[in-house]
Amino acid sequence: AQTAYSAAKPVVDSRNPMLLAVGAIDPPNGTAIGYYSSQGPTNDCRRKPDISAPAGMFSYVFSQATPGNPTFSGTSAASPTAAGAAAVLVWANLAQPGIDLATKMRSYTLDRGAPGFDNAFGMGAVQLPEPFTPGAPGSASAGTANRTAVRIPIGC
């Protein structure tokens, strides 16, 4: 069941345009929002979350702490996934930190749920652009919208 106005925690409810609320897709390769993922609207009817990202990934460390449950789920898993994607965009010179990065993160998504923005997935699942050409950060050739692989040089 979804509690009305569940996206009300101080961070999720932020009006800061540089802060992105992240919903959790669980299982990671699925198309459903996690049952535990907060959904909008906020108490004052703003749209949230902004984007969504995979959660429920296998974790060797987590599985040692919780035998029988080898997955790391929740928005606590989805948020670092989104943060990693943001770091790649900055590294590749495809976005500058701040408003530019938040805007690009909202645009590099694959629509999930209802067409367009919805209060479960936001703009959609994080979807980075096509792999970058080795040795040329920021360069990407034309490709399809369902790509996810990104190559990062070792040592970065």
C-alpha cells in the first residue's frame, strides 16, 4: 500500500534544484518500482522522485551480514547507483556539477511506469549514454536509447 504524500522526508522534500530524489527499481533488471520506495507527490504537491535507479544488487559484504539474503536493496542502494552515474557524466565532461548535472541526470533516463514523468519512477530509470570512446572523455557516437554500458579507464 502507498501512503499518500510519502515523499515527505526532509531530503526527498527538498526544493533545491540540484538535489535529486531517487526511487528504487527492484529487482535491478526489472521494470517495477520497489514496494519500499517513496513515491510522490510531496506534501505540497511537487513531483517526486526525480529519477529512479536499480536496487537489490548482489553484495558479497551484505550477504555475510545477512545470511540467506545476498542482496542490497532499498533507496540506500539506488542512490549510490545514481551517484555513480553522475560521477561518470562529470568525469566524461558531459555535465558540470550543479544544475547542469541534475538536468542531465533527469534527461539520461529510460521511461518506466506511466508515459512521461510519474510519481513512482520520476523521469525514469538512470540510463547513461552509449559507451565513451577510449581516450576521449565526453565523446559518444550515435546509438540506440536502450544502452547502459560505460567504459572507464582503470586507474581513474
